Amino acid sequence: MDQQIIHQPSAAAEDLVYLAQGTAWVLEGRLALDNPGASDGPAHPIRPRALVHEDLDCRFVLGHPARHQAVVVRSTAGGYEVAIHGTRDPTGTALGTFGTAPVPIGWATPDHVLLGLRGEDAALVENVILDVTGTRTVPDHLRGVNHLGSIDHDPDGHHPESTIITTAGIHPAHWRSYRGGAAGRLQRLGPHVPTDLPVAIGNAADGRILRERLYFLDDLHGAVDVYSTRTDGAGPITRHTRFTGLGATSLHRSKDRLVVGSAGRAWILDPGAESLIAVSVPTRPSPESPLMADAGSPLGPAEWVVAEDRSQDGRTVLLARTATEVFVHGLDPAGQQCHTLQVPGLRDHHVDHLVTAAGRTVVSSDVAGVAEVLTDGSLRWLSTVRCHRRGRPALRPDGELVAWTEETGNRGASLHVVDLTSGEQTHLEVPGTHLGAPAFTREGELVFSARPVSPWAGTASPLEGVERWCSLAAEDTVLQARSGRVDVRADPGERPGPAQAVPSRRPHPRAVLEQVLHLASFFPGGAAGGAALGVPEGRVTEELRGLAGRVRDREDLALLVRCALREIGQSHAGLRDHAEHTEHAVPAADGGSADLLTRLRHHSRSVLASEAEYLVVPDVSTSGYAAVRDLCRRWRGNRPLVLDLRYNSGGQLADHLAALLTHMLQRSAAARVAGSAVIPLIEGPDRAVVLINESTGSGGEHLAALLSEHPRATVLGRRTVGAGTGFHRRWDLGWDFSITLPQYRLGGSPSRWALENRGLSPDREHPSCPTAGVGLDDALLQDTLREVRAGAGPQTTTTERGCR
């Protein structure tokens, strides 16, 4: 097996180019060999050579299918530089500098490379076309192209039209069996508008034309494989690969072969010979990777730190685990291991926090409760209640009292106090108030925060009001908590924080992988039937653990985690890199604005504003709430309402916004004075049109689903992302990485329970036109105009009983 993970493999004529450890590399002539997988020998002494010799971070590389050239994107002090480099000579030509990292999408023509620029929304792409000759002539049929995932032209010239694939949402190589609104579409780009190919696909991506066939990635049989059909989309679909494990991650072509990427390896697919051969990439001599070093850690390579704390005497306690066991490690102030205690009682529980003081150690878990770890490794359970959120416990310096907060719903959190000496315990709960952040001062006084919660959304919305600090005296703390008598601190001063944190450690890649798999196994997913998360044991986990053995840098580690997360196959499971480069404010090379989303919304408003009240709801959090609140306050008359939820990024307040908007659609108070006509007092829209697309996600989908159940609302657009789960926490993996995982299913009505990995389907589907620029959804907007002009929809009836 290759000892090096490679990224973004593609062809530059018969050469293979790829990224490894932040550098772009080339293997000359690798695709021209009769057997690309053959070991290097005297006949073919091929060694990788760096395309870029400067010590700069290479972000992307894309080879030219027919030339010995490659596009390289590098981060520099002034932004991100795009340059063409020769694979057979050291020359390089800069093409432009950008403020955000451009992604090479593909070769639109032999002389034009298409780059994607991320806009305000991560799922929205604006594209820039660069001419490798330097003349910067853009073909007319490619002006304003956006929302593309890949583009390719016919290398033999038999089909002047290009085949494009729109992936405005998530690539199939990122999520297993993902069936939300992010499903890609195979389209043929003609002289006027793109047309969908009549082929049954699931979530297509990376379309390439070769030998009168259209090849693409899809997950029709589970793992992502390479499929092909005729270039017109007619005829049967042929499956060319059998990636039963992690699947394919990318597809590119050369003159006569295809390059397939799969979990850090490259494969050559020869359609004529029907052969799939692994490419042998020689391991480069390199310094020892910091990821493979233990950095003096007392942990084994398969252990990871779950929680850690440091007592006032400088002693550090680590709660660590492997895939099957849990340990408590005590370290002296110098970081040397003092003792190790195995804790079998925590093996089947997901522990979140650990605190230590005066020789006592307390652990807590949302799933299992709160327990004291005794000196023999047994547990003394202080609480076994499973709650929605449980805050980090606090131990008094003398080790006699422990306090924590619990939130069982969205009504607020209560404070729990336990006397570890006597076993006496109680809790303090203040209606309409969120109690949090308990901490003990050095004098033993218990200090905690108190903040009013939202009266209409509880703690699901940002907490309201002024935070006040409260305290319980060191004497009779339990008694005061039971009686509810607390002192509000007029001058709180500095709030005591937790014990000094332990410096972050560098866990072994195998430990990072096991931690991800362990976390995934504890939380229910949002799939239909409530299927559990987690990667099943077998071929997939074997490949993941094999991949862990080849990790050499942070990019490799990120690939490992993403491969594991996509096998989880649920929305809201993602990797966050806290060490990402800060985006630079450098204008785009073509002088245009990268804020495509703003221009799309301005265009929609100009089309619809004369016929209806047009409102953009960008999220269902604070911004979306402010927009809907202001609409309700200023509303007059009964004009139709167009609610634009396209690119809605989600949030916590879907139910509250749905209540406000539903009330507007139902209100119709009027007055009648004897001998006069009816006078309307409070009116609302006589009908509503809700616009959605493949980038409407999470809470935005829940809002659209709730409105779709109203008889006066019509939903138009395209199927939404399919992110129906909820999450409220990130878990630290070390190395400046953290992950999010779905923790519970969200629902409340039939249309909402079915959102996860399926999305909300509109009443009428409207494909986009990705070559129309800001007119991307003009067909959708015209249908919206017809809908608002058509008159009110079905009316609800009210039967009045009795008389007054």
C-alpha cells in the first residue's frame, strides 16, 4: 500500500499531477505506461517532482487533459495566486490574484479554465474564466456561468457543446447515499440554454466526455462509483468501478484514459480495456511527520483525550479512552505520568467533562449523568438523568461540593448542588431564567450566571436581557439552593473560571479516527426510521484504519476525518478547520463582484416587487426574525406575499417565524357600521408563495415545510438540502480541528419528520439555468408572477355556533 496520501489527482497529458503535504507534484509519463500500477524499476525510474519550488502553500492543482500544463492555486501574502505551470519544464505564468481561494472546476475549452469563487453562501459559486494564453477572451456561451461543479468539452471535437454538472450543494463524494436537494444534474450546454440529459441519476458529479461516452460519478449502488452513458443521455447506464468501501472522490480525464481519486489514492481507468489499475506513487523521502510523533504524550497511539483538568497544585488529570476502554491518567506538573486508573463503568457512556480538586475527580455526560470516580476505578453516581444539555461541573477547592447545570428542554437550565461528603443534594430552578457557568471562588463561594430566556422560543433563540451574576455563600450552600435564597452580586468583579487548561496535545491519527467513530455511535441520526449514526464494522472501517496509517500532515488528517464523516451519511456532520487562512480583501481578477447572492436577490426584487410584497429571509435566526418582525409591523392591505427562502442558512426559530407568518395569512378583522360597507381593520396577504432551492437548509427547510401545510401557501423552486437533524455542540479533535454531529431528530409534523437526507419537494419544480447569470431563476420568477396574479387559493372556512 502507498505510504503517502495524495490529493486531487488529475492528468496533464500522460503525466499525473497531485497535491501532497501542501506541494503540487508531477509523475512524468505515468499514464503512458502499459501498466500504470507497475512498481518502479530500471525500465521506468519515475520519481515525483515538485511543480512549485517556492515555499508556498498549494491549495489546488488541476492538469490539462491534453497538454503538459497544470493550473496551481497557491496562498500568498496578498491573497491566492493562480498560475499555469509546465509539467515538463519549470516555467510558470501567473494568471491572476483573488481574495478568496478559487477552485479549479475544469477546462471549459482547450484554452479556458473555469474557476469557482465562493460567495456569501458556501453553497453559492460564482465562476471566473481565465484564458491560458493571456488574451482573456471569454466565449460568449460561458459568460455569467454559475452554480457549476464541473465542466468538460469533447476532446475530439465531435460534440461542440460542453457537458456540465450543477452541484450547488454537496458533492456525492462527501455524503453516502445523500438524497437531498443537493443532488447534481447532468446537463448539456448548448448555444442558448442548458438542457437536462434524459438519464436516471442519483447525485451525479464530475462529468467527463471520452470516446463517445459521458462518464460521471454517482452513488446509485451505495459507494460512489464511475458510470457512463451516451453523450445524449440515451441508452443504458454502465457501471465501471466497484468501490465497495469509501468510494471515488474525483474524476478527471487525459487524452484516452480517466483518472479516478479514491481516499488518498489514484486509479487509472481505461474504458477500452475495461481495466482499473491503482497508480503506484513512490514515497518521497521527507522529515518525520509531526502527526506521527507522540510529542512526549503518555497516551498510546490508539488513545485520545476526552476531557482534562488541572488542580491548584499543578497536577493534571486526563480522561482518555480507546475504542473499548476508558482510563484516568494522573500527570505531575512536568507532564510525566504518575498513575493510570482503568474505569470500566464509563466504557459504554459518552463522557463530556472532567473536573478535579483535592484528590476527587468528577465526570459528567449528557447521556449518562454525573459521577464521582473513586480511587479503585468504580463510580459513585450523583445523577443518572439524561438531559438535553448538561454544563461543565464545578468542584469546590476542598473537593466537598460539586455543582452543575442541566437543561432538559428549551425552558432554561437549573442549578444542581451535591455535597460529596454527606451525599445531600438539591437543585435551584428559576422559571424563565437560564442558570449557567457555575464556578467556585477560592473562598468556597458558588458563583453562577442568571439570564432571562426568550418568552417565545426559550433557549432555542439567543438569550435575551442582561446577564446577572448570583452567588451562594460558602456556608450552607446546599440549604440556600434548596430555599432559593441567592444573592445577586451588584459588583461581580471577575468571574472565577475553570482550572488552568492543559496545553493542547497532538493526538495520533488513529486516535482521531477512533474518536470520530466513537462519537458517531452515541447519537441518533435523522434518517427515516431513526437509524443510528456510526460507521459499521467491516470493509469501510478497515479502509479508514488503513488510511490512518498513511497520514502525514493536517491535509491528510482532514481527508481521513471527512471520509469517516461521509460514511455517517447524515446532514450537519462536518469538519471545521480552525486554522484556515484568513480571506484577503483582494478584488477578483475580472474586476467583478464576488457577491453573486446579493445580485440575485436584487434581480428577484426588481421582477416581483410591483406585483407582490417580496421578502428575503436569509436565515431563521436573528436576521430572519428581524425581517419577519418588521414585515408584520409595517404590513398594510392584502397584497400577495412572496417569501424567498432560497439560500436560507437555517437557525433555531423556524416554529416562531412560521407562527408569525401563519397568523398574517389568517388575520382578517373587519368592522361593519349599520348602513355602511365593511371596513377592513387588520388585513393580511390573501396568498403566499414560498421560494426554495437546493441551498435552502436546516431551519429554513423546517420553515418552508410548516408553511407548505397552509392552504393559502404555494411552494415553488427545487428540492431543499435535506438537513432535518439538530445539533448544538462541537467536539475538539486536536490539531485545530473540530467536528459537528447530528444529535437528535427534528420534527413536529409529517412534512418535517421526513426532511433528513430527503429534503422538501416543492409543489412545482423549476430547474435553474446556470448560464443565465443573475437570471438563474427567471423561469421560477415568471411562474411566481403567474401564481400571485391568479387570485387567492383555497380558503379556510369558519363555522360559528350559537348567537350573541
